[in-house]
Amino acid sequence: MTSRLEPFSFARRIPSTPSIGSSTVTKPDHIHLSFGFAAPHLFPIEQLSASAADAVTQHGRKALQYSGAPGPGKILQWIQERSLVHGIRADLNQILVTYGSTQGIDLATRILVDPGDHVWVESPSFFSALQSFRAAEAVVTSFPIDEDGVRVDLIENALVEAKRDGRPIPKLLYTMPTYHNPGGVTLSIERRKRLVQLAEAYNFFILEDDAYSELNFTGNQYPPLYTLFPERVIYLNTFSKIIGPGLRLGWVIADQQVIQKVRLLNLGGSIGVFTQEILAQLIDNFAFQNHVDALSAHYRKQRDVMAEALREHFGEHVSFHLPEGGFYIWLRFADHVNTSEWVQDAASRGVSFVEGKSFFADPEGYHYARLCFSYVSEEQIVRGVKLLADSYFSYIGREAVRSS
Amino acid sequence: MTSRLEPFSFARRIPSTPSIGSSTVTKPDHIHLSFGFAAPHLFPIEQLSASAADAVTQHGRKALQYSGAPGPGKILQWIQERSLVHGIRADLNQILVTYGSTQGIDLATRILVDPGDHVWVESPSFFSALQSFRAAEAVVTSFPIDEDGVRVDLIENALVEAKRDGRPIPKLLYTMPTYHNPGGVTLSIERRKRLVQLAEAYNFFILEDDAYSELNFTGNQYPPLYTLFPERVIYLNTFSKIIGPGLRLGWVIADQQVIQKVRLLNLGGSIGVFTQEILAQLIDNFAFQNHVDALSAHYRKQRDVMAEALREHFGEHVSFHLPEGGFYIWLRFADHVNTSEWVQDAASRGVSFVEGKSFFADPEGYHYARLCFSYVSEEQIVRGVKLLADSYFSYIGREAVRSS
């Protein structure tokens, strides 16, 4: 219609860079140490197939209506009961089903954060969460993690200083305390207690992302932050790691006041009730504890294979924390190593990983890399780590030449 | 943990009132003239049941992975081909699948609108859209509709005056040009042409909500605004009215630049690919044109039954436009009638409708009511309209007594 279209100024809130999920290019024949995906062969396909047919046959018309059949109610009850295993007591009206925990992060951010408000995060942190905070025009400040999770002492210092200097207290602190993505670390019980004390003393919300908590390799139990301070912790979890990410179903547990506000934003009401009907049929007749036990045993073995391969092929060139659960090993290289400089070379050798910088709000983290042991086979882990080492040593060889 | 919790100031952007979808209370035995839902008995349940089983059996593991199996790709192609029927030519990278068109509205708003920006809407308008604009902290201005859709002449005057006086031009104009919810009217071809000329001259985006366009009772064709100005129209549609709302799948068609920006906000990447696999199986083997022809014939009959019942029971007490498609008849009562004052009485008699005021950004529209003829049976329509008339005449009888 027109050849001279005027430029249009889009909203400032749009992040300028895509989150990693939409930018990583990989090929089908790669060994995907980059994919933070569950192992497909552990999906409960047979049960799900039967459940899908049952759900449609028994509740088809209602399942296709906005409000669904009994499914959404059954799922809430399942979440309520399963949460008790982790020490979380919640009324049904404190639970809200979301499109994966990513939507939970986005909704929580939108109810808490106005443009210019402060959000504190861990460094490294989950890239989709960082993207939500950018989209909310939050000012993001990062706090490092160590072997025991985020450095709560540094958070405390920053709060003390902010209050003393009249600078803003965060509205929200986002943390993944258990089996951190990508760090693989778990927040100690002592730090958990201190963190919620700080949330109370300084009146901010904690957004607790517990996506990996069912994948427990050690039997050690850590209380969810929510159980320590339900009034100011918004708890997020998801079926993505335990049933299948394609369902895109997660949940939020929070104070009723918070849930009411999220409902106001959760435009259009019901989350895909059709999928909920199918999932409800599945969990109704499903030995869930056996399933997660099997998942945990499998992933623990994968973790051990990866850790051994890393020690064998990288020796002293990397350090990492052996995760107590979850999907990831977070590699630390020497400070002068820049993983972004050889990620393409690694890809050309047939192995993918995620560059450290993707997990930081600020330009940093170049000497880290995230490997995921969940999606690939043991054989691929061994071969992938070998290829990765080839790429790395080729890179530092070139580095050595360059600096000589 | 605490008995003296400090108050917390949530984000300003949270709307203070719920959208109608979450606040209307109805009972199962009511005649639901309030529900803007598709008729459940017209859902393609048998085909969907087979598709669900096939999708899981054939593609189960991949369907449960983030990216899915062939489903998401097939759906994009189906949308592309079906859009051609309506004159819309779009490349695959101009199409984005969303969680219903409500998410499409929300995403489009978030990429276009900063707090304080202006959004122009029709009065009446779709309540979930109004909720999105409030959540984006937009300044909302309304323009009335008549029999030929929104009053584009008034929009033009307002643009001329705004430019002359140095006041803001809208970033976005939201319209449902075809089979308007709740107004039932359709924007004339002449007005369509003028509206896109204005969008070009004043450089704003049109958000075109085309949710009902397949439900065509007359055979009359109206070009989607998108076809007239693809650079500045964001087109939304949904499977909710034609397959089933429980799927919560819709789509956006827009300029590639717009789609890229939406992708940046569409946090967490893939929309529930599991549901997409099932839907893809369905539409692969589905006589879609026959299906929408049957839907349209059925809803046209329902509309006629409702219109006749309204004339019989209300006579000169209401006026309405006979819709050429869609789900709704929009009743106008005398100016002194306030439908909010007898909606409860109607409920107590067993019939629900939606009060006019729910569809307006400002406090107005009290003498309107929305009736939906899609969800209920013919017998229920006849009985429901009779009960509604009983309630209304009881109300105006009391009014007459009150004013005498």
C-alpha cells in the first residue's frame, strides 16, 4: 500500500536481545549438551497415550470448553498433595496453574514490579527470568553464587547499605535455591533461613523457582523457602522436568492476596484445559513417586558419567560443583578463557553447549559454560565431552600461540 | 512466621477489577445466555479423540518435548492456507501461534504500548482486551459503534484535533471489525478503507481481532483490515470458536518486524506443543470447510430463534442489530434502564446475561445487555428470553412505581 512508511516507536519494554531459547542454533546430529531438556525416553508415553484417549472419550466436550471437565480441579489437588511431600501446605485457592514456570515468573514480575523498580538476581541466573525482568523495565542487580548457593551475606550487605544510603530496596529477589540452573548448586539451610529473615526485615518478595526439586540425587532434603515465609515467597514449579515440557504446565503457590492479583493479570482466564484433562487422567493412575525415583536414578548416573568424562578430558582445566540434583554441570575455566570464542568451533565438531555469558544480566561470565547431562545418552556424554575438550585445547593452543 | 507484616506496594499496572471472565457467577442449571462459548455438541470430538491417540502414539516423545514433532509446523501451514481463503497472504515467519487470541492481544499491547501511551478502542469492546490495555497502563479512549461498525468519522475528527492541538496520537487502535463482540455489527467496506488510510496518515497500529470471522451467516465477504494495510495491522484469530476453546490456541499474523518483537516477549519459547500435535492430527484429516459451514448454519438458526423470541417478548422495549455472524445479540434498552439493577433478579429466575457496563472502558453502557445464542439450545433460548422479559418487566414495573 505504501512505499514511504514512517518509522514506528515500539514500547521501550521490549528486550533488545532474544533469550537463549530462541537464538541457539543446533543441528539434529549434534550432541546436544546445550539442551536443558528431559530425557525423551523417560516420558510416560504409554500411560499418556491411554490418558489422552480416555480424557477425550470421557470428557471430550467439556475438556474442549473453557472451564474443562474435572481435570483442572484434579490437578490442583494433585499439586496440593504433592507439595505436602516437600513440606508445603497450601489451600487450593493459593495454587494457580500456569503455562510452565516461565509464565509464572512473568506474571509474578508483572504484579510486583513497575518500570524502574529493582529486582535482585543470582549470577548466573535463568535466562528466561532475566528476559522477564528486562521486559518489566526492572533495574537488575546480580549477586554471585558459590558452592552453597547465592551469597546471602552479600545480599545482606547490599540491603544494609541501600537502607543506609536511601537507595531502593528490591521489590523482588529471584532465586533457584535447589539444583540451580545453571550453577548446579543448592542453597544451604542456614542461608535459606537468613534470606527469608532479610525478606521480612526489608519487606521484599522472594520468587522461588523450584523447577528441578523432584530430581534429587542424594536424598538430602532442603526446605523450600516458601515453607519458611509463605507471606513473602512466591513458589514456582513445573511439570516440564517430571512429565514433559511439551505440556507447558506449571504452577504458582503463594499468599492468597498474591494469587488474586495474578488472576487479574492472567488475561483470558483458563489455561489450556484440554491439556489439563489429559494430564489429570495420567496422574490419576500413575505411580508418580516411582517415576521420579527412576528419573533421579537415571540422571544421577548421567551426572556421574559426565563428571568422570570431564575429569578425564579436562583435568585441572575446569572446576565444577557436583550437583545434588537437576540437569546441569556448570564449568568454570581459567579467567582468560572466553567460551563464546570457541562455541562455534565446538559446534563444527558436533557438540553444543551454552556459553556462560548467556546466564548473566551484565556482560560477564565468559569463562563459564553450561553442560546438560539430561537429554543425551551416556555414550553421547562421553563422546561429547571428548569433542568439547578437543575444541577447548585447540582454542587454548591458538591462544598460547597468539600470546607468544 | 510474623504477626506484623509490613504492607507491600504491588505494581501499579495491575488492574483493580477482574475481567468479566473471572467474576461472573452462574449456576449449572441456569440458562447461560451470558456464556460466549461455542456449542459443545458441535465440537469434533470423535475426530479429536482419534487425533489425540494418534498424536501420542506416533509422535508421543517428540510431542512432549519443547519443540514438538511435525505438529507446530503443520499448524502454521494450515493457518497460512486458510488465511488465503480470507484474502490474507502471509509468509510462515509472519505467523505466530499463541495461547488463544487473548494472549495475542496482550503480547501486541506489550510490544506497542508504554505506560501513558494512548490506546483507542470501540465502545463497547471485548473486556479481556480492555484488561490488557489497563495492565499496560495505557490511556484508553473509546469511540462508539453503530450499525456499520465503529464510527470512523469520529476517529478521524479526533485524530485531526489531536494533531492540531499537539495531543497524543494512539499507538494502537483495537477493533473487532467483523461480527463484533458484543455489538454484533460489522464494519462497512468503506469504513475499513478509511480506517487503514488513517492508520497510515497518523502512523498507528490497528489490532484486528477476527475471532468470529469463520461464523458467516450471510455469505457476505468483508476484507480483513490486514489485507488493506499489512504493514500496520496486527491480525488475531483463534481456534476457540471453530474447534474448541479448551485448546487455547490462536494466532497472530503481522509484519515480520512485529512478529520478531513479539517473539522477544513470548518468554519461554514454545506454546504448548502437545496440544498443537493433537490439533495438527485433527486438521490434517478434517473437512474444515464443511465443519464451519455446519457451525454457521447452526448458529444462524439460533440467532433467528433468539431474535424472534426477543421481538415476541420485548416488543418495542429493546432494539438490536441482527448480526451477520458470530455469537451475540446486543440489546439496547431505553436510556433510563440499568441492566446491572436486574441482572441478579434474572439470575434468581434462572437466566444469565452480561451487563452492558462490562464492555466499556468508562462507566457507561448501563442500558445495554449482551445475549449469546451459541452455547444454549433453541429451547433454552426461547425459555431464557421469556425469563429475561419477566425479569425486565418486573424491574420496570418497580421503576414505574418508584417514579410515580
